[in-house]
Amino acid sequence: MHSEMDRRQFAFSLAGLGRLWPQPRFVHLCGIEFRVKRYASSPRRFLVIHGDETTARDVLSDYMFDHYGIAYMVTNSGRNVEIEGVTIDPNRMFSRVGAQKSIDSLNPRIDAARREKALAFLDRERRNLLRKLTPGAGSRLFALHNNRDYSVNDEIPGSDRVSIRQPDRPREFFLCTDLRDFEILSKSPYNVVLQTKSEPDDGSLSRLAARRGFRYINLECAIGSYEDQMERVRWLDDRLP
Ligand SMILES: [Zn+2]
């Protein structure tokens, strides 16, 4: 009798623990699996979209332990994903034009029917993906990336404004689409560029954000620079509304 009661109480307390430390949830969006981490109710959205950018994923996963917002992190291990048997860069699927370019470059011998099937699938699924990633009114989407052979110097020519406070650290930089965010970030000790144009449409999230008018900030850091990336995430999240 006693042991039965103990067992019930134990099971009950485990259920209570589960509510305090929720288990990770997973969702499929555009055929891609994302791990979802949520802390309290908040209009803020966070994203890691490239599976081989493991530092960004580690930073965001740790950060979301005790900060408001909802984070979506891809679970695959490569940069590209397979959708309907076709390879695509997930940061090029936010428009049909961009998705088609990415599919053509990554699947050189693809036939028209298979390409059309993948594009039609994305056209159907994209709305749900965007519904999840679009921040609440007035809030922002913050995406974390890592780079290996890419830097702020690649973005300066296409930017409206730039603030380079760390010229010796070109691989660490913010890219934002809203002037007010740029004004705040340009007071940081870090590199930042502003890009408000929605063209040319390459299917990336920054172009989509410019088109749709929501605030988007992208943080690039060298792969492996965990502390540098965490420091910048904290700086931004503490100061941007
Ligand atoms: Zn990336």
C-alpha cells in the first residue's frame, strides 16, 4: 500500500518537474525539422537555419534557457537540406525565385518536373514557416549564423549604412534591416551593416524581412567563437526593444 502511494507521488512529482523544465519540442516546417525552445510568452523570435553552424546553435540553445522568446533551431547537421529529394540552401527558400536559383545551383542535372515538385511543395508550406518565424507586432527576428570564409567586407558594397568598430574582426558583424536597430547597434563596440532593400530577391530571410517590413537582425561570427557570439547576443538582447 505504502509503496503504491510512494510510486504515485513520485510520478506526480516527475510530472511537476516536466512542467518546470519542459522537454524540447520539434516541428517540421517546409519539410525541415526544427527544435523549438520557448521561454515564457514573448513576441521575440530567434533562429538558427544552417545545421553546420554548430556554435550558433550552442549559443542560442544555452541563451534560451532563461531569456524570453521562441527559438527555432534546425536539427540536421549539414548546411543544406533535402526537400522532396532535392538539395536546397534553407536560407534561400523564403521566395520562389531564390529557391529556384538555389535548387539549380545545387542540383545541376535536375529535370524540370522534379524541380517543379519541390518548388510547389515550398509554395504550399512557406506560409506556415513564415507564420512561425514572423515576430509579434513591433518585435524582431534574430538569426544567428557562423562563417568560415565570409566577412562583413562581402556585405559592405550592398549596404545602406555601415559602422565598422572592429576592422580587425571582419567575420564578426550584425546585419539589420531596420534603421532604428542600426542606430542602436552602431553605438555598440561591434561591426554592423544596414540593408533595407528587398531586391535583388535571393530568397534570403533578410530580403523577405525588408519586403514584409518586420525587424530582422542577423549575427555572423566565426565558427567556434562561442564566447564572442554569446557576448554579442547578450549585448543586442539587452538593448534592443
Ligand atoms: Zn548561415
